Amino acid sequence: MLVKKRKWGFVFSVFALSLATLVGCGGEEGAQKVGTSEGAQEQKEEAKPEIFKVGDVVKLGDLQLTLKSAKYVDDAEYTPAEKGKVLAIEFETVNNGKEQLYFGAEEFAISTQDGTQHEEYFGHDDGFMNENIGAGKKITGKIYFDVPEDSKYELVYTPSFSWDNENITFEITPQ
């Protein structure tokens, strides 16, 4: 009976010591996370997303994107603009990587100053849809949006196949 008590006492002591060690380690990790979290918040505040304009050459990974122009155009004869205006955005995209790169119109989102997001306009025959850009190659095209008239728009490009959720934000002032 004495051997059983000692055995259970030994097991309990080992368990209590292990638990105390784990609790002590957990406290240190929590303190480190708080410090890291504050540092991460400071970095986020310092690294505010840059907003680009028409004409800026912007690089995101292997992709280089330039908006050449943004202007209102007439809607197509049989496809009226539901919101009132058709905004044509002409772009040039370069793949600076060593592998093929997907680029598509669905990766763009446009919104008016009140935050309302608007849809792409499909009435023109020369509207860009999507393309795989070969390594070292470039493409040009136009993307059309059905929008209400506004003095500024926000256009956000978010690549579909990205692990880090990075994007490019443009402030568009139609010509």
C-alpha cells in the first residue's frame, strides 16, 4: 500500500511539475505575442496603402500595370448603360516574371465616392476579358464599367491567384 501511495505521489508530482512548466511557458508566449502584435499594428499604420493615378506604372509581384487613360465613352447602340455612363479604362500590363501570368477583368472592382461598387459594362466589342500573359510579354486593352457620373472613382486590382492578398488601388478622375 505504501508503494502505491509513493507511486501515485510521484506521478502526481511529475504531472504538477509539467503543468507548472507549461503554464510558465504559456505566460511568456502570451507576453511575446502582445509585443509582436503592437509592433505589427505600428507597421500597418506606417505602411498605409498607396493610391495610384492614371499614368502611374505600378508593380505587384511580377506584374507591371499602367492605366493609360480613363474617360467616359458612348454606350453601345443596343446596350444602354443602366447607371448612365460608360467609363472606359485603357491599360497596359507587362509580365516581368519567368512564367505565364493570368490577368482578367474580373480582378478589377470599381466604386464611386459613396462606396457603392459597380459592374463591368459588356456592350462594346473591344472590351478585355482575360488572358494568360507569357513571360516577358505585355498586353494592352480596355475595360468598361457601367457607372453613374462622378468626379472620382476608386479602382482596385486584386490578383485572383495571390497568396498574400495584396492589391493595387487607383484613384480615377475621368477625362
